[in-house]
Amino acid sequence: EEHYMNKTSDKNEAMEAMIRCRQACTHPMLLVAALAKLNKKRKRSELVFEIPKSASKFNYLVNDIENIQNTTKEKCLVFCTWTEEMKILQKE
């Protein structure tokens, strides 16, 4: 049974690492927010490291939306994976 628990724990850790990588690729601040929540939950101190405050994907998306709205007056529908992603996008 202990062997099974270790395998399950390893799979969970691998899945969490993949999710964190996806967040970092989407926008660096998503990773910062996720790590802050995780540290609070685990009662650890904050990690200190330098992370860019913007992401080229988001910059491109915002510019593209602005161009569409300025030239066609059309609305845009953007799908996001995480709610924090939508909050960041609204700020930009």
C-alpha cells in the first residue's frame, strides 16, 4: 500500500508541475499567484525571485484586440484557462 501511495504522490506532483509550467507559459504572474497561494496553504514563507510583470503573448493579444476594435468596431471573445488570467488581461 505504501508503494501505491508513493506512485500516486509522484503522479500528483508531476501533474502539479505541468500545470505550473502551463501557467508560466501563459503569463509569469499566474505562476507567482499560484505559488503565493501554495505557500500560504503550506504555511511557508514567500519565495523571492524576479519574474517579469508582462508577457509577450498578452501584449500581442491586447494589441490585436485593440486593432480589431478600432478598425471594425467588432467585439472579441477571449477564452481563458484560469480566472487569474482574466484578471490580468482586464488590467492590461
